[in-house]
Amino acid sequence: MSFAGPWVYATYSASRVAAFAAAFAGCGLWTAALAVPLRAVWPLFLGYGVMFGFASGLGYGLSVQMSPYAPLSAGLATGLVTSARAFGAFLFAPMVKAMVFSGGPQYALNTLGNYIAFSAVPIFLLFRACGLAAPLAKMRDKDNVMLDEMERDIKLAPLIRVLWVCMATGLFSGLMVMSHGATLLSSRGLSAQTLIIGGVSIVSFTTSAGRIFGGWLCDRVSPKRVLVLTPLLAVGPLMWAAMDKTSILAGKLALAAAGVVYGMFASTIPVEVRRVAGAGDFARTYGRIFTAWGLSGLAAPYVAGLFYDSYGDYSFALYVAAALSCVSALVAQLLESPRTAERERVDDETSRAQAAAKRGERFIDCTTDGLASG
């Protein structure tokens, strides 16, 4: 999805992408529901893991791409748009519980599939009514690369690597905890009935709040500062939960802190990427960094499970999560501050103007930023 998304957003209109994502997600849930009558696991892998996962990523990427269209500040708009993804789980958790208890897992999956698939029609009509009938991203011509694009790529390369490592370590930490949230709480004595809603609700609510808070904070301080602060918020609760193996409160706070940090990353990273890459190259650049999210999502639950099997509890996994949070904050310190970036831009324009003056020419800044400021 990280590699296919930029091409999709540059090729097809936003209305078509949104409608396809909803319809394909519904088909994925219908396929996953076949696991019950077939008594097989492959429908879950195909329907939920591949089909629903692809559609979910496609829709999420589109929502991040569209956030600048909201009549709000950039950070808050990104936070609100991305929070809808997490808030959906918080909102539908009681409904899913009722459907599972009344008709079983197959009924619940089919019903959710119906809701999501049929939503494709109003989604398409609303997008068309808003005038979003053109692709949101631009397709780069590899045979005719502009000079400013080459310079931007050279400058972006180290920033992308830093953001990738920052995101990978920070999300790895949070996903180690959130992916095992139910087991973490049940190992401390929380009842199974409470876990059905409690674990999902804690993660969904805190990730939603984290996304909104992270976006709001980016409008007031630089995204770099937010990325340095964000992972450190989870260190204290994670350490407490690691040292106190029986406290339910410590487990809930660790899970909540991991959710807040996860949510803040989800809104802060796009804001920083849009700042350094610009709107035109946002999808392509964000797609590269988003691979860190996918890698963490695959590896973190597995690694946390290995630690649990090896040590008999989650203490060591929580210590590792706290350490990774500190690493993420240290890596974020390497990011370029907005003041430094602006100073370098002014110095570059000055040097170009001086060089043009020596040649007896007039310097005109024809880059996208220059035309916008002019």
C-alpha cells in the first residue's frame, strides 16, 4: 500500500478512490466471514489481512492527503481527519459486541461488511458534490525532472531516513503494548467481559485523542518538538507497568499512554512530511515513510509475544518499549528545525541572486515555494 498508494492518488480521482476503498473493505469482511462456515483460517488472512487491510490503508492515506482541504489550521485538520479512523473502533465496539453475542462472529462480520460496502454510494456522491473529481497527487515525469525537484530530493533523502527511524522505533514501542493489550490486562486479573469493550475502548479513545492533540500541538510548536516530546510521554507508565506486574491501573495507564503516543505520531508525521516535501510530493514521500508503520505493525506483536513466552510476563517487553521510546525521541532531535530550513532557503536565494548579478542577469525564483511567496 505504501508503494501503490502514491500512484493511485495521482491516477484516479478522490471520489473513485474513496468509493473503491469502502466497497473493497466490505468485500474483505464478507470474505473473512467465510472462515466460520468453512472452519478455515485462510478467509481471515485473505479477507481481513489482505483485502480489508489494503482498503483500509488506501482510505487512510486518502484522508491524510485530503486534510489540507478542511477549513482549519493544518495540524488540527490532520488530527481531526486521522482521528476518525480510531474513533470508529471506539464507537462500534459496543455494537460489535451485541452482534457477536446475538448472531455470532459470522453475522457480525457480514453486517459490518454490509454497512461499509453500502457506504460507498453516499461517499462517492459527497465527494463529487464537493468537487473532488480530480487526482489529489501529481505524477512525476521521470524523464523530465526539474532542477528544483532534484535539489528537493537530495535534501529530503536524509530527512526521510531520520523520520523513518523515528517513526519505526516510536510505533514499534506502542504496538508492542497495544497489540497485546487484552492479554496484558487479563494477566493482571481483568475479567473477560470487561476486556471485550475495555481494551478496545482504551486504545481507540486514546489514539483518537492523541491524533487530535498532536495535530493541535503542531499548530503551536514545531513538529520536531512534538516528535521529541511524544515518545517520552509513554516512558513513565511503561516503566511502572513493567515494575508492577499485578496492578490493573498500571496496565491500563501503559496501554493508554501507548495509544496517545501512537495517535500523536499518526498526526504529527504527516504534518512534518507536508512541511518538508510540499503538497505535490506529499503522497510519494509519506508512502516511503509509511513503510516504517507497516514493518512495526508486522514485527512488534510478534516480538512482544516472543518476550512473553520467554519470560512468562510482559515486564521485559515493557522495558524494551520504554527504551525504544527514548531512542525515538533522540532520533527526532536530528530533524531539521523550521528556523534552520527557512534560514537555508533565504541563504540559497541570496547566493543565487548574487551569482545572477555577477553574470549581469536578473534572478527570478521559479520554484513552487518561490512562486507561492511571490
